[in-house]
Amino acid sequence: MSGDDPNFFQPHSFSPSVTAGRFFFLLWRRHVAHLLRR
């Protein structure tokens, strides 16, 4: 992936729903990883 890719470097280019979806997906992955480490 090139560093000048606007979709990669500028989060505001995404729609709010997509940005929120990615954010919650990252939180969900961290939560699952925490549960698996028990």
C-alpha cells in the first residue's frame, strides 16, 4: 500500500458509519484477544 493513498491516509474520506465500524471492530478484536489470554 502506498503512503499517498488517500483512502489509507485520510480517515475522514470514509463515511462515518464505515469509520465507526472499523473502530468498533478493533475494540472487538482486542476484547476477544483478552478473553483468549485467560
